[in-house]
Amino acid sequence: MTDSRALVERVVEAIGRLVALGETIEDEWTYVHDLETVWVARLRAVAAGSGAAAHGAAAPQSPSSSHPSPALPPPPELEAALDRLVAEADMVGDPHRAIDWLSTLPQATLVALGESAW
Amino acid sequence: MRFQDAARDARAVVYAGIQADPLVARAAALLADATAAQRVLARAVMNGESDAAEPWRSMFPTLFGSVAAAEGSAERDRSEAILAVSLAVATRGEQVRSQFRGAIVEAVTELLLARRVAADAIRRERRILFDGVPAEIHPYDVTVETPGAAEAYDCKWGARGISADVLHQLDDARGHAAAEGDRLLPVLVIFDARRSCEVRLARHTAPRTGTRLVTIETLDRLAGRRAEAAS
């Protein structure tokens, strides 16, 4: 079974690199660090609970217009997906785009994990 | 309270060209019917660096991998179409894609609203005038001009677009309308997660209690449908 917690920590490290880039926009320093705080907490909470989800019954992925559904088990391609997401985040060289990615990377990670993206 | 077309200055003329681009309409139509995960895909690709489809397919295994909807299904076709249209936006260059992204959020908002209210009540780029109050410089992206139940929408691609100016303009409009005995619901539509929006809003002291926040996970509420999270 994929160790979701270890994989998510790779994403957390990538978020740290985006923070280092984004915080160079002086006016956004607090916002950048607040984004890191809330999204890292969310990702770690999901990763900690993903073992239970992996052993639970699979449920159809909810469309955007429905109620939240139980998380799906992580897909077998999860490790490759998160590695590629981290690589994509590491390609960002512009601090403004880094700030965009501080919100985008966690959402994409949650989708890859089969979770609701929020 | 009166509604009026915004002045057609140079910026408005240029932006109108982007709003009328078929790529904007195509993206908006796809995103209006998209799942939450598909909307996140669009957001990532239009924010991203990679300009080829395959890396994005590998980043979103729940949309394109072994657990995704079967190839040839309507759901899978929509994921592919969203990926293609998002890449088309992303490859326009930083300045242009930023304008496209904003126009797409406005167009999605208009499409979803048209599922709840009469299409002829929905207008774009309108100013709202009140007796004795100087007009705001910036027009509202979308308005619903229903007598007695008007709505004013400001649309943003990301949470970072939330500013004190935006919050004040929306709240002022609501207050001026109330002073004239009218009802105006101001709404911020942000194509970003509510979690990021709340982080942004926490930095502002501008009034927001009378302004409704619609985020990427609650977009369908514009159409009167229930969404994944309450607004």
C-alpha cells in the first residue's frame, strides 16, 4: 500500500519552496505563510486519515453539485501523480505565480488523493 | 437605484474582445457542467507551467487514471475537453491568460445564473447608480437586474484578487440600495478554494457580512443547486 503520509510530506516540502519564493512579495508575506499553515494542516489531516479510507468501501466521486462523499481509496498512480505535481510546482519561478500555486497545489493534491479538494 | 452600461474606454474595448473570444465561451460551457475535480484541473492547468497534456493527465489520476471514468464516457470526454481548453488558455502567455482567466470566471457565473433567473435579467459590465452618490469607477462584472431582488457580482480567478476596495464597493452598493428601500445582494465569485479565500479575508477589516462568497466548491449554488459545501 502507498504510504500517503510520506507522499504528502513531499508535497509539504514543495509548498515550503513555493513559500520561499512567494514571500519575496513583501506585501504578501503574511498571506503566504497563512496559506502554508492552513493547507499543510489540511493535507496532513487527510494523510493521517487516508489509511482508514484505503480500507473503506469505495464510493463514486461526487459531482460538484452533490453532498460531500466519503473519500475514495488513493489511486494506484498516486505516487507518480504527486511526484509530477511537485515537479510542476518546482518549475514555478515567478513569485506571483508561486502564490497562486500555494492554493492550487494543495487542491490538486487532494484531488489526486481522491479527497474533496477543500 | 439604476443600472447603466459601463463607459467604453480603451480598457473596456480591449477586454470586450477577450470576453467575446470563442475560447472563453468554450471554457465556460465546460466548467459550468464540470465536477469539482475537473474545475480544480482547469485551475491548475491555467495556473501551470507545463504546456503538454500528458503531464497533467498523470497529475490527476482520479480523472485520467485507472480509477477514472472509462475512456469514451461523457465524464472522461469532459475531462479531456477541459484539459484541452485549459492548455489553450495557458499557452496564450502570462498577460493574456490572466485576462482570459478572469473572463472565464465571469462567463461561468453568467451561465450558471441563467439556470436560475431569466436570461434577459442578466447583464455584464454594468454600473449601479444611486441618488446623490458618486458612481463607482469599476463596473460590476455581472448583474442580475430583477426588480426588488437585484444581485451584483464581482468575479475573481483567485483568492488573492480579494481586496479592501472590492469589499467596500460591494458593501457600499448594498448599503446605498437599502437606503433607497431597494434590495441588492452583493456576491464575490472566486474560482479558488474557500479555505484560501478565508485566509485572504482574514487580513481585511473591510465589511463583508452582507456580501455572499461563492467559491470554486460552491459555484453550482449560483444556479440554485446544492453544492459540496455551504457558503
